[in-house]
Amino acid sequence: MFPLNAWYIAGWDHQIGRHLLQRQICNKRMVLYRKQDGSAVALDDACWHRLVPLSAGKLNGDNVACPYHGLEFNGAGRCVHMPSQETLNPSACVHSYPVIERHRFVWVWPGDPQLADAARIPNLYQNDHPDWAGDGGTTHLECDYRLLIDNLMDLTHETFVHASSIGNAAVAEAPFRVSQDDEKVIVTRWMLDIDPPPFFRKQLADVKVDRWQIINFRAPSAVTIDVGVAPTGTGAPEGDRSKGVTGFVVHVATPETETSCNYYWAFLRNYELRSQRLTTDWRESARTIFGEDKHILELQQRAILENPGREFYPLNIDGGALLARRRIDEMLKSEQGLVKSKSATESVVHLHREAVQ
Amino acid sequence: MKSLIRTQVSSTKLLGPDVCQIEFSAADSALPAYGPGDHIQVHLPDGLVRSYSLVGRWRNDNIYKIAVRRTTPSRGGSAFMHSLKPGDTLFISPPTNNFALSLSTNAPRFFLAGGIGITPLISMIEILEELDHQPNLYYAGRSEKSMPFVNELHALLDSRLHIAADDKGTRLDLKGIVSNLPVSAELYMCGPVGMLNAVKAIWTELGRDPTALRFETFAVGGEFPNASFSVTVPRLDLTLEVSDNETLLEALERVGVEPLYNCRKGECGLCAVEVISLEGTIDHRDVFYSAEQREANAAFCSCVSRVAGGKVSIDFP
């Protein structure tokens, strides 16, 4: 269950290039490539003529040629060549999805194009900003993307899933606070005067620390987490993080099907910006850590399928996840039965009002 | 096949001497959403199927609006549609689209309508207007009175509406219009096939991007008025008369021949017949053949094209 009127990551900037790349996003198969001017294109991956995947064809200049009969479509999805006839059929086109490249990701909008407002892309500026350094990767998950959101909205699991890296007893025991505003759901957890977990012990001397995790969810599928540690007593809870280290973790899920998704993540820092060693070390640490999540989430998805009709039993720790799911459900409800509809139109009017202000 | 939707006519209104506006709602539930340029097919009681564009953008008020021009002689569809009264039942297919408005580019959008060809363009114009794209519309007709929705369009577009009416002696200078379009402009047009083919020729002559010219055909009207003509098919030892209110394709089907066809509006070329001999003039009303091919008269599309006062001997697969 995924809203279609939303921006989803189709790939890292370096994954989309002068070649044809197939992606399934919200059950829709798309073919992605870059035109000669560098701009990215996402088309429906089924030829207008006999539905053969265009991604199995060839890139010809700015056009994609169908592997079956050579019909060619340009970046706007319009047919520019038909075999054995002198004219072009006027209805020959494939859907061209709105595409925007931002913060090192290529975003596509699978829903109603007239609602595709760039302002609705979550702000992940840290992924592409001179004050920040770091890198990320992609992990394919055989699970409902919402299981990943649930996972990220409650980090109690770190104690058990990530004991060798970022988890320790404190995470599961420290109190947390759930809050929300118009744009996001927020879960804040401060762990004061604790032993740093293994990953952070490497970054700081082995001293008692105050550790924070501030999780921000933006519907339908972006979670950013402001994390870090500072030696206890240096004022981090009061706002002075200068003696500590701050990381910013980007997590965005792109649903592929009801039970699979691509997990785009990045682990960024705002110090020692020129250290490639730290960039590599943090990225590979993250890859290992998120691999542990993959293991649990795929086990969970299998169990869900094997227990039809069984519902979760939410606990107090699931407050953030429940609010996040509520935001997703609200988006789904507003789309129900009316993909190109009144609620959609109302958002257009609303966006215009914002633009005028 | 998708299931039909049972609807009920809620209002009818004459929009001029020969155009009737019909509004209808779903009898059993709400009507589905539709996008700009979408059309529906109306299934008439006698089995005929007619396509009509949905007028205006989707408003989720369970009302669909269409506008139907009465053609003389009527091919059965328009006379029936004009006889509808509030409360009447109408079976329709769910909306589909062969004339998509692309929102993936920021190209300036221009529109060109001839008469009733305005109908698919209105939803597109309304949406672009909402998105502040400032579309321009060139709109031609026999008289301003006969041109549907001209007042509403004037209110919406003001100076971006450009009207030409035969009775005022004003004509659209198609060549001038196309020449003055910005290089990146897209032109969406709908109207009689003569207008479409004239613009296509100008477009090609000026070397403009062929994919930036978007159009939908209406399969009505040609260079000559409808007249009956006789047809022989030597291979089948068949002679038949195509009356003025049927197409050659329909006449062949009437006598039990099953020619190939797909779009039935002169776009796909599947129903093309080969000309063996010809007396008279072929009135090509398709957009499948190029200008050179139409001139060569070696074949024509049986779903829309006719012979003006004469006879033709044909063959087909």
C-alpha cells in the first residue's frame, strides 16, 4: 500500500546514465536514462505498440528504441519513429514520469503528473552540501517498505540487532519522546552519561557520553536521523555539540511491490570533511548495520505472509511508527478511487496559494 | 472488455444551431476520475458506438459533460444524442485517452480548434491555466454563434483566445500562426481533417519538431460532402453501394465481409484498401497517409475516407 502522488527515489545520481535502466516503483515498471544534455528521463517500460519492455531496447541519442519493431520514443514519451509507414500515429506515446534530480538522488513521481510539485521532495541537503561529507548505498529488501519505516521510527532494536556496532543496553532503556508537526513525525531520545557503543567509541575517546537520536519522518517514506555523542558534561543536551561528533543518516524507501522495496541510505558527518577514510569507514559500517536490518525485516515479512490475518501488537515503543503509518494512511485515503481527482485538485490550489504568499 | 457504466442524463442544452451539450451522472455509483484529453464511448441502443471527449477538467461532482454536433446526414449517432432528454439512460465506457497532455515538459502550449474539435482541448486548457502555463487558443468556426463554449473560453483566456469566424470574414492564418510559435512550442489541435493536414504540411515545411505537434482526429467531414458511391471487390465478386450515412468499412461489414480495422478514425492504417481502378475523386479523411501517398491514390482508409461521386474497385487483405 503506497501513495502514488509522491516523489520516490529511482536511483543514485551515478546509477542513471547513458544506458537503459529498469526500475519497478510502486508496481510500475519504468525505464530510466539520461539524455545527451544530462537530464534524466523515466518512461513507462512497455512499448505502446506491443508492450515489450523498452528497457530491453537501445538508447539512440535522446530516444529509446523498442527491441521488437524499432519504434522509437523520445524523453517526453512521444513516438518519433514507426516502421513501414510515412506518418506517425498521433496517439503513439508512452507515459513520461515527472523526474527531478536533487541531493544526489533521481526522484520520480508515479502518480498524477499535474500534482508533481518539486517542493514536496524531502529536504536532504546534507547529502550534497559543502558543510557535510559522506556517502551511501542501496540495499534491496524483500519486504513491505513500511516495515523499514517501522524499524527506523523506533531504535530500541539497535540493542538487539546491532549489538556489535551502534547498539547497547542504554538504547533500549532510555526514555524517548514522540511528537509531530504538519510536516513530520519526530522521535527524540537522549541517553545521558552512558558508555558509548562500539561505533562511537572509535570516533571519540573511551569516555562517558551523552548520546542523541532525533528521528524525523516525512511521508510517505523518508526518515532522517540526527545522531551523535558528546562527552558527558560538555553541554550537548543544552545545545553545545562542539565537543562531540554529529552524524546525519538518510533513509529513503522506494516501494517496488507490496512486499519488496529499495532502501536508499547515506551516512553523513559535519567534521573532518576531507577524510576519505572516514567516508569509507562510515559508509561500510552503515552497509553492515543495514544488512542486519535486512536480515530481520525479511524474516519478518516472511512471517507476515505465513500468518495471514495476524495483526501486530503495538507497544509503547511503537508510537512513532504508528504516527508514521497514520500519515501514510492519510495519503492513501486522499487518493482512494480518485487518482486524478478532487482531492488532487485541491492540493494544486493549495500549492498555488503557497506560491502566492 | 471493460464493463459499461449506466448513466442518466441530467441536463441537455443547445449551444448553438447544431451543437447540443449533454450532462449525465452515474445511475448506480460515482463516475470515475478522468484526465485531460480523455474521451468516453457511448453505446447507442442500436449497437453503434460513438466516441466523445469529456468537456472540462474532472471536478469529482459525478457529472460528465459532452458536446455533440449534429451532422447532416447523421450517421445515426448525432441524431440520437440530440434526441436525449433528462432522465434518459445512456451506457458509456470508462474514460480512456489517446490524446495525452504531457506535463513533463515546460514547453509553451498552443491550441488550435476547428468547430466541435474544441471539446478535448478544454480540459487541457483549464488545467494549464490552473498551473499558470498561460496557454493560447486559436479557435475557428463558421460563426461565433455556432462555436461552442466561446464565452467561457473568453472569460478564461481573455486576450489569449484568438477567434476566426467565417461569417465575419475572418480566417486563421495557419502558416502565420505556426511560423510565429516559439521554437520550443507544442501545438495541440483538433478539428476537421483538412485543417489537421494543412497544419501538418506547414509544420513539416517549416522543419519543426514533429513530436511537438499533437492532434486527435474526429473522423467527420472531408473536402467534399458525404455522397453515396459504388464499390466493387473483384476478388470477392462483390458490388455494393456505400450510402451517404455509412462508411466503406461499415458497408463491407454490413454485407458480411470482415475487413481488418483498429481505430476506426483514420489513424492506424489497418483498414486500408488498395485501389484497383477509380472513377471520381478520393476524399482522404485519414491522418495515416502522408501527403504524397494521398496524392498517389493507390490506397485509402476505409474507416473514414470516401469517393466523392463516383466508383472504385478495391482489394484488401
